[in-house]
Amino acid sequence: MADSRTPAKRPLVTRPRAIVIGASSGVGAALTRRLVLSGYLVAAVARRQEMLEDLCTSINASLPTENNQVIWPYAHDVTNFEEIPDLFQEIVQTLGGLDLIVYAAAVQPAVGAQEFNFDKDRAMINTNLLGAIAWLNQAAVRFERARGGQIVGISSIAGERGRVAGPVYNTSKAGLNTYLEALRNRLSRRGVTVTTIKPGFVETRLLQNAAKTFWVISPEDAAKQIHTAIARRHQTVFIPKRWLVVGLIIRHIPSFIFRRLSF
Amino acid sequence: MIKEEYSSTENDITSAQIEHLEAVDSWGGASHSVSYVYRPATKEQLYEIFNLAQRSGRTVGLRGGGQSYGDAAMNSENILLDMRRMNRVLAWDPMTGIVRVEPGVTISQLWQYILEDGWWPPVVTGTSYTTIGGCAGMNVHGKNAYQVGPIGDHILEFDMMLLSGETITCSRQDNSDLFFAAIGGFGMLGIFTSITMQMKRVYSGYLDVFTQTQNNLDGMFEYFETYVDSSDYIVGWIDAFAKGSALGRGDVHRANYLPPGADLAPSQSLRLDNQHLSPNMFGVMPRSIVWLFMRPFMNNLGTSLVNRAKQISGYFGGSRQYRQTHAAFHFLLDYVPDWKNAYGSGGLIQYQPFIPKETAHDAFADILRLCQRRGILNYLTVFKRHRPDEFLMRHGLDGYSMAMDFRVTDARREPIEKLAFEMDEIVLAAGGRFYLAKDSTLRPAVAEAYLGKATIEKFKAVKRKYDPQDLLQTDLWRRIFADL
């Protein structure tokens, strides 16, 4: 039964363990790299196996020669909801425990100004929201019982209001925000930290289909700031911080004005 | 009801196990884990958990009182059996002093069961919260180890349930390979379901206790060598802060049983009411909050001041003699409940090497000086004398042990580990041994060096014979032995 062996061989000097879902590209990949470099053991979960393997190879290459494995790739499509409970168990057993879970998977297909396409909508809800719920529910049960842990959801500034440009993308992120808030209210009294990350525009594939962009930052910059938020166990963080002001304003624009705006 | 809970079907293994997920820390509080904790009360329930383990591909670790300082009773992400519900005294004969207990019976339960008949466990740990199963698995010793050996020397036979569900009886004659490997075999071979032991006759509820201050390590050793033959118990407390010519100074306590007739009213002194500790210290302070007042002294300055004060008071007080109850003398660690909390949230680890008497003096002096050079001082240092025994994975030898408690903080984790590795070198060079119940830092190569390749191979052969699926594991097993 050698497969149930934990990597922790030094009880005094243990490494924290993380799962990153949506690790193959964009913010997820940059964050995975940063977590590994800062000492985490990381299970990198993503749909696209080749990109996942490239990521693991490049991360391993950037590390000093070590005998011990620090990153475990898992090819998985988050919309295969029924395989999540077993996969979660398998990963946690392989890592020898769990301290952090980051949900970074998201899709944003191009949606026209007057387009109502249910297939695209369903894909966004499935990946951005239901996948998050399926994964983070697993972590919530475990962390509650373990009396500790950190749950991080990479949401978006897009979840602040429903806008003409992306009704369902906005909905998926608003749903994620509400879900994370509820998790926080359930779990913070059990010693669990729930962190909602709300990035503005980040230079990733998701951005290809965004209408107007400004204050664009690189995935590496975003990952750096997210890493800081994780380390400081923050609750809700805008990335970069200036989006806090934008978020505040957007949330307070009255509907009679907001419905006349074109973004 | 319980039956239903354990007989989960193939499909609901995951959900059934989630119900059992619990955070489990090392006793010292420096290591943390999460395990699927089950609390069987019967052999039938044990067997069902074995089946569950096999179906779900998880290993099974054993835990008694959870008093091991490190990861000996932890099994991260796997099944952990808390054995404390199997806690019946199965047979007791006050004529012969032979007792048969289930593994979850604690030392506390045991002595309270037998003392009023005029018997005392021949070997007890410094805390009474340990279970007999755990004590046998670790082959624990007491402050009389140099005279009576570890607890295994007093076990007449035991029943062990194997992972196959079969129960076999082991003694020095029958299944002796398992007898000598399972005692001290840290729960890797099977589950004790009953343990039969010989108790020790006592003629009073009191011990005659003598204390004396020693000014240095030479004095310590001299005192021990002078009194080992004539004392039933000896233990030393070393001030790890003392340097130079005062290196190794401290207090020594020794104690003797009262001979028959010395206590004129043994039926009174043996009564449990007479043994129980008062809930208050100095008559007023509840003992349950004393650790709070120790908290400010758990740093280098605080402990050095306390040690200095003890030295000075000992110097003026000279040697003292008094009578103390068995419980008060033995269970000093229980005297202040939750004293480990005084070490703060980082917890503590213990490092306890055993070193042959010929090399012990110099090795311990080297170790004390090394800790001082590294600036990592231990706040409690207990010094004991031992004798060899015939168990396979023994820690006992003809020499001394020094148990050192180190306070762990996040910043000190790596330095303490490094210090432990340096101390390992001194211990190995001196021909020393280690004790798994206390361990948090031992590496495979060091274990191989002190136990010997042949011993480990022999132990693994016994494990293959009785646990062929390698189902019994702990974090400690995976850390040290799994890859050897």
C-alpha cells in the first residue's frame, strides 16, 4: 500500500499543501508557479493535459535539483462534476493533507451585444460557478472538520453588476461571490479563511473576448498580489487595489442611470 | 446502531469516512494531521474497520492515550483507531497480582483498580493518561528502568488481533517472534486485544523520597552510580542553562518502597482518597489554571531565572527527605494539567537519546554545550538510568537517557531540526539509541545506524508475516522505516 504514502517526512519542517483548479494557463498557472516557489506542494488540476504537463516541466526546471516531487498534475474537466469527490480524496491523500484550495477555472466565450446563446451560457455557469461549488464544497467539509484551511475563489470585477456586455458571465461571477461569502460566514467561525479575489483585467485568454480594457496587468502580477492576499489571509481583495474604487462606484450607480450605459 | 455505521457498503465509503474526519495533533502540539478516526469498542468492530481499510485503500494507525510527543500515534489522511473504548479490566487476582486488561485501559485506571489490594504497576510513565496498549507498543519505562526494565519485562502474555481477523496468543514461549517484536513494535504488527501483566506488591501508599541538589554533571553521575543498587527509583532534573563548571547541575530525586511493617496503617495510606491530588495548589489556586502562570517563564530568560532560583533554594535547603504518595511521586506531569499549553501555540518536541554508561557523561556534556552554542535551550531536562532488554526494537541499554523538551515556534522549526541532526551525530558516535514514543526528528539513516540493518530486516520480516498487506502504518513508520 505504498500509494498512501505522504510526502511529509519532516514533522517539524512541513510544506503547506495546495490544490489549484484551472492551473494550466493564465492566473492559475502563474499562481501555481508562485505557490511552488514559495514552498507549497501543489496539485495542479486542469482540463488541458498538454498545457498542464508543460507547466509542470517548466516549474520543475526552474527549481534547484530536488529529489522530492513538489507538483502533481491532474487532468480533469470541472464540468465532470461526479468525478470530483473521488478526485478530491485522491489528491488530498497524495499530498498528505490540504491547507489551501484555489479555484481559478473560468471560461468566457465571445458573446455578441444582442446574443442570447444558451450553450455558451451553460458552459459559463458550469465552469465558473457549478465547478467551483462542486470543488469548494469538498474542501469546505474537510476544512470544517479539520478546523483550519483556506479557500480561495478567483472571481472577477465582472461580478459586481449585471451589464449589457455579459449577462451570464456577470451572473456566474456574482453567484461565485455570493457562494464564497456564504462559505465565509459558515466557516470563519471554524478557523477557515475564505478569500474572494476580484481581479480587473488580466492579460489572459479570457481577455480576448472582453470589450474594452484598461489597467491591464500580467498574470504574473496578478498572481503575486493574490499570493500576498493568501499569505495575509485576507477576505475580499481587488486586484489591483484601485478596482476597489471602481467596484464601489459601479455597485452604487442607480439602475435608472446604469440601464442607459453601454458597457 | 454502531454496527450499521461500520458496515458501510462499497458505494458510501467516501461519505462514511467523511463523518470520521478529525484533526489529530501530536501530544506536543508541534505536528498536525487529519485522520479518519474510529473508536471501536469490540473485536467485531475492529474487524469491520480492517475491512473498510482494505476496501478504501487506506492504512490503519493505532492510537492509545495520544501521549506520544511526535508522530508515533498519527496517521495522516488514513484511518486512525482510538483504542480508548476497549478499556475493561478483564481479570484481576489480588493473590498473585496478575492482571489482564484490554489495551485502552489507562495507567490511571490500572493503579486505581489494584492499589487498595496492595499492588502497584511495576512500570508507570510520567503521565497516567497513557494506555496499556500504547505502553506495550512503545515498551515504555519508568524512573526505575535500571532495576525492572521496560514494561515489556512484566508482560506475561498478550492476545493480538491480526489484520486477517485472527487472534493469536503470544508469550515468551508461544509465538515468541511476535511477542518480542510487538512489544516495542509501535503498533505495526497487530492490535493488542488483551494484555496480561504481573503487578508489584507494595506495603504502603507512600514512598520514601530523598532529594538532593547536584552542582554539575559529575555530581549527577556519581549520585546515580552510588544509589542505583539501593534505590527503587531515581530521576534527575538538569538545568540546561548552567555552563562551565556548573554544566549539568540539577536536582536528583530518589525513592524507595516502604518495607513491610514500616507503614503502620497501610490500609489507610493505600486508599485512593489518600492518593488523589488536591484540585488546588497551595490550597487556593486551581491546578487547571497553573499553566497560565508558567507561560511567561517559557523563554530563555524566564526558565534560566526559575532554574537559578531552584538551585539557590536547593543549595540552602540541602538534601531533603519526605514521604510522598505513589501517585504524587510518579505522575508529576499530571500535577499541572495542560502544562504543555505553557509552551504556547507552537507546542514542544522532546529529544531523548539513550547512551551507554561508558560514553554517557561526555556525550551528554557535548549535547548540553551544543544546545547552548546554538542558543536553543530546553526548558525541562529529565535524566534517567536504564538497563538492556531483549525486545527487538528496544531503546533500553546499560546507560543513561536525557529527555529534553524544546519549545517550538515557527521561527525555530528549522533550527531545532538542524540541532537534532547534530545531536544525532553525537548520540551515534557514543553508541546511543533513540525512543520512538518521543521522536519527531529521526531520519531513516540514523535509525538504521542505531538499530542495525539486520534488526530492521528482522522486524520487517515479522511485519510481512503478520501484516502482509502493510496495512498498519503511522506517520512515524512512513517517515523512518517504510523506505528502509
